[in-house]
Amino acid sequence: MLFAALGDPTRLALVGRLSEVSPQPLSRLLANAEMTRQAVSKHLGVLERAGIVSCEKVGRESRYALERAQLDLAKTYLEEVSRQWDARLSRLKAFVETT
């Protein structure tokens, strides 16, 4: 679910904005957005269900914060996959060069 949530360009842009300043109120995340409040809220809901952001209500305002631990898990996973592919490609290269 994490990678599916990050696969959308709009959600990835929201994560980028939250990585610069976190937490941020929904009103600030809407600034310069070319979509409705409802659409942005829907994207933030997907990110929240994936554990990428959290939401805290402060009065009538919703503040969204980036959950870096979840992104660190994704980074660790991708680094491991990268190491596996590097090893496989090295073995393939050695095989091709010896034949």
C-alpha cells in the first residue's frame, strides 16, 4: 500500500511539501494547488492510511505531519532490493564475459 500511495504524482508532491515543513495545516497544503480542498483531502487520506502522514486536529484545523519512519522502512527495503539486483547483474556480467 505504501508504494501504491507514493505512485501518484499528486501524493508524491504532497509528501515533498511535508518533507520541507512538517506539520502543515491543510490550508497551507492547498496553497497553489490546482485542485479542490476535497481532492487534496482525499489524497492525504490515502497517505494517512498508508502510514506516510498523520493528521492532528487543532481546533477546526487539520494539521498533517510526515511519518518519516514509514519512509525509512521503504528506503531500507529498496536498498535491499537494489543490493540483490546488483549482485545478480554482477553474476550475469561475469558469466557473459567468461563465455
